[in-house]
Amino acid sequence: MEKNIRIINTPIGAMIAITAENAITSLDFTDSESKIENSNHPLLLQLEKELHEYFAGKRKPFTLPLNPDGTPFQKQVWETLLTIPYGKTISYAQEAEQFGNPKAVRAVASANGRNPIAILIPCHRVIASSGGLGGYTGGIDKKEFLLELEEKSMF
């Protein structure tokens, strides 16, 4: 299975994107100045374009095929994340309820933390029941930025 990799610069830092079998399989933040050769695979170029539109407040839904690698449970949780509307937030408890298992809050939150496709699978839209931001693998500052961006771009 051939993988294509591209570093995409965003307002909240560099991200590393990976495709395989004509789908995005990973989009994650990277701190390292990677010495990879950027692929010009059409999906990665479209992802870069859509991310730039998103950060400019001009894109709400993404149009790319996604194929995150995970367990069947994780994939179901990530499907639930895809139903959270742009600019809206839900709590981990609400997510577990929407997922169909209100008692699985911790397992759902753990699956969120393993989401391999940041931003496109919007785990940043899940917050603590108390109204606090909760966690975010990319860092709370990035989560706060993404939520504020979406809130400002709602109108």
C-alpha cells in the first residue's frame, strides 16, 4: 500500500498529512522540521486547499474521503464525531449518548484522543460537561483556536 505524505503549514502549526488507497488516513500536528519530500498527490493538494479555506473561514464541510486506521469501536466513535455540526460543541457525555452507549464516556473520550485525522474528524468540538475545554491531543491552545475560528465563521 503506497503512502503519500505532505507537510501542510497552518496558522496553528505544521501538520503532516498521509494518504493511502485514495483516502486521507492521517492528519496530525508535527513539531519536527521533517525532511520528507512533499508528495503532490491530488488528495493531499486538495486537503491543503480545503485546510487553507477552513482557516480563512470560507469552508465548513470537508469533501475528502477519509479512512482512519483504528479498531471498529474507534471508527464508530469517529463517525459520531463527524455528525457534530460546524461551530457547535457537545460534551463527552452527549457524545457517548449519541454514540448509543451513555455509560461509555471514558471509552469514547479515549477513542477521541486516538483520532488520527485532526480537524476533519472534529474531536476539537467535544468539551467537558462543566463547559471546560477538556483535552486535545494537539494541545488546548489549538483546540481553543479551532473553536474560536468556527464560532467567528458561523455568520
